Amino acid sequence: MNKIKSNSQPVIFQESKIRRHWDGENELWYFSIIDIIKILTDSNTPKRYWSDLKNKLKNEGSEVYDKIVHLKLVAIDGKKYLTDCFSTENMFRVIQSIPSPKAEPFKLWLAKVGYQRIEEIDDPELAISRAMKTYLRKGCSKEWINQRLKSIEIRKELTDEWEKRGVKEGREFAILTNEITKAWTDMDVRSYKNLKGLKKENLRDNMTNLELVLNMLAEASTTEISNSKRPNNWVQNVDVVKKGGGVARKARNEIEKNTGKSVITSKNANNLRLK
């Protein structure tokens, strides 16, 4: 079990509070499992219910038991107590172990999402089609959507190039992405997201047309430079991404010089009005 510093803020679900915590460093939400059990089971003793379920998971050797995070959350009496919490992913895994009619919609949704993911592996065009429908439901214009889908293609070309150069998916991808972002915006990804008031949301989904174009330029330039320079170690890869981001930085400076306005904006998907 783990302990992390708490900074909680409740969320309302079906008129009931679910205590939660945002871990900004790892970009993860953590939720109080007792609050969720109370809602899904209508149990008068959710702590006892969770204690029994926790023992059951432990005895079954479920790895989700080891994913419990202890956070000090505010209780009804206004005091803070250590509370068992789970990240969103692990919270859904626990819900699958709760035999309750109220938990069934979650289980059905997870099954549907899992099936769709398998379909998309077999036919990647389905993922593109579903992404377009999702953006349309959010009120994005078709012009912006086409540009966003193009940015996904450019991003994939970049990550494929990184893999060729021995860069590992996950943490190393994130570090290089951070370096590209700093090179053309003067901000790391976290600072950029903070500017736009984002937490878990995708940064590119909250960019203006111009921000998205320049980010695409930075990533496409990095791919081309990497393909030409063929970096073979970490230092060389970092140098390449800085050069790629620098290309977009020059374009950004020229635009700002001629418009007198900053390209970087605090606007996000909620106030861009992309329709």
C-alpha cells in the first residue's frame, strides 16, 4: 500500500459526495472506495463491506489490493482520516468485484469499451471514426477536427521514429514531449496545462487552431531532423527534439511579431467555441 500527500476535493454523484484527490505530478485522480461502495450498494456499513471485500481480494491474490493508496480525507465530523483510495483505473477494477445492480451499468460500459478497443486493434479506421464522432459531440468544428486528426497522424510518425532510435514508450516519450513543448512555448507540459486550467484532459484537445498547427510543426520537424541525424543515444535524442521545437519557436516569434499578440493562450475546449 502507498501513501501520497492529499489535496482533496469532493465530486457529487447521484446527490452523494465522493471524496477524491488530484495527484498533479502523476496526473491521476484518486477516489475514496468507501464512498463509492456506499453509493453502489446502499450499505449502511460501507466500511464493513469494504473490509470484507478487501480481505476477499487479498485472499484471492488480486493485485488490485496492492494498488490501495492511503490519503487523509475530510470525514463527516470535519476531521481528516486515512482513507483507502484507488486511481480511476483500479477503482473500476474494484467495481467489477461488487455484486450490486447499481454496479452493473459500470460493468456493461467497461465491457463495451473493452470490446471497442479490440475492434479498433483489428480495424484502426474505427478508432478514427469514433474519435471524429466524439469531437463532433463536444461541439468542435469539422475543420478543427480534421486538423486534430492530422496532428494524431504526425504524432504517430514521431513516436514511430523515436522507437527506431531506441526511445522507450511511456516515461521517455513524456520527457521528450516535454522538451519539445518547452522549446516552442517556453513552458513545460504541466505549466501549459495549468495555464489552460487542465488536469487529466489532453492538451492538444484544448489548443487553438494556431497552437495546434505550431505543435504539429514542432513534432513534424523533430521527426524529419531525427530521420536525418539518426540519433543513437539519449543525449542526441534530446538535442534533436530541442531543434525540432526550435523550428516552431521561430515561427511563433514571427507570428507574434507581426500580430502583436501571444500565440499561447489560456483558452481551452470549454471556451474556444470551435463550432
